[in-house]
Amino acid sequence: MENLLSVAYMPVVESDGGNVLYWEALARIRESGEDETRHRQFIAAGEEFGFIHLIDKAMFRKVAARLRLQPDLVAGVNISILTVERHLGLLLGEFYQHVDVVDRMIFELTETVQITDSDTLKNFIYCVKRANARVALDDVENGHFQIKHIHELEPDFVKVSGRTVDLVLAGKANAQRFNHLRLATDGRGGKLVAENIDTEEKRTAIKNLGVPFVQGYLFGQPIRESARVDELTPLPMALAEACFSQKA
């Protein structure tokens, strides 16, 4: 699986300045170029046919290797709820094998399947936080993650789906939804991230709604893992350190 996959890094940045907080590691099939649909279909097939844990393990190892090469990098790695619930032993084995770099990782839990074992999920989050790593909930309000999960799981980051962002900014959904998400996130010591920000108008509108961090094509296309070190350097690192230290 590691030979099949490559990594593309996409930044999460400040909504009011553009400084990079961390880089999300996205799984890419090596021979599929920039075809987003094929990459998504492969991940979906992994969850449907039971090999998503192999994808997650491969990505974990690739990101850990990059972190060792680049001591100033902070990176997010996606982890399926299915991997946590069905393969916790394997996941924690990888986690502790790379414990020297996990404090620079954000584990982004994906929302594509429903939580069926909340105790196992909470145990994983407990282990992550004990090692000074961070947790994010991905695509909140577009899948199975809702406000109640912010209260139950207390993530460090809550990533609001691009669909919700677009509906609110188009006036098709109540802007108070962002306020409720922000209050719930702030109340648990976390930070809100708005996804799918591809225009300056969206960035400004989101900033005015009080969302501190954003992600999207406005800040560039994902950068392949072969990128030079300077292309993946968060500037300044003090931003990430200050944000993370507030949770410590």
C-alpha cells in the first residue's frame, strides 16, 4: 500500500493573515495525477471493502517519515472511524512506534461512517492527547459529525464542511450555525476551521463570522510529497505553538 500511495500536503491557515498553522496530508494514488474523484473513490472503496486501515497505516508512516526529515513541520493525517473502531490495536501500535513525532501530528477523524463504538473512539483520543498529539473532527455537519460530538469528544480542531460554508455564505442556511459551532468549539478549548475557501470573498466573510482558521484552494493547490522543505515550512511556527499551548 505504501508503494501505491503518495502524499499531497494542503495548508490550514489563519483567516486574517494567511500564516500556516499545519499541513493536512492527503492520500493520493501515484498513477492518478490530480484526479480528485479517483482519489476519493479509492478512499471510499477502502471503507466499503475493509482495507481503509491499510491506507491509514501507510499514510501514518509516510507522514511520520516526513516529520523526522523536517523538524519544523506540523502535519494532519486522516484516520477513518472504521480504523479506530476495528483496528485500534494496529493503530496504537503504529502510534507508539512513531511516538517521537506524534506531538507534531493532528489526527483528523473522518466523518464518512457513523460512530458505533464511542468508548473505543474516546480511548483512542485519550491516548492521542496523552502523547501531546491533537485531534480534529473532519467535515462537521456534512456527515456523521454534529455539534453533539464536539461536546462528547472535545477535539482540538473542528473542521466545518465546505458544503456548510457555501450554504451559509449563499444565504441558504442560517449564519447562526457557525456561531453555534464556534461557541461549542471554543467552550471545549478547540479551534474552528472552515473548509473549501477558494475566493477572497469567502475568506473575508468567514473571518467576519469569527472563524480563526481556513483551508481551501485560495491558498494554493495541494503540494506533492516530493516538494522542497521550504515549500512546506509553516510560517511562523510560533502560531502553531501558541495555538497548541492554549490547549495544554
